[in-house]
Amino acid sequence: MWWMDCGELNGFDLVEPMYHDRDDGPDTCTLSVKKVKRETEKAWLLECENAGTYWFPKSQCRISDEMDLIEYPGWLNLKDVG
């Protein structure tokens, strides 16, 4: 299971981007780092087939699993995780 760690951003400590408890089963998501239009900083772009697309500020968020905190500079395929 993968987690998005955004500290106190938006009032939550951890965001679970996989939505693995959805009624239609595990979602398929792709995570990338892209420049946000009209913004100067890069952001994590989480694109999910069922849950939609979400942006998270890269400077405030890290990607982690249950054991270690790992930051990825490029693409991370999150298929079938959860």
C-alpha cells in the first residue's frame, strides 16, 4: 500500500491515493512529477482511471510505503497496489 505524505497540507497527515477499498475494486493509478500551469513549483500528478486526477505540491509531499519513505524523481507505476 502506498501513501502520499503531505504533512499538515489541507489538514490531513496521510492521503491514501490507491482507493483500494472502492466497490469496483483496486484502482489503476499513475504518478508523475509535472510542472503545474500558472505555478512555479513542480507537483505530483496522480491520474487514476476511476478516481480521477489530483495534484499535490511536490515540495510539501512525499511518497511512502508502509516500511520506508521513498521520493521518486520521475514516473512511478502504482498498478495493482493495495
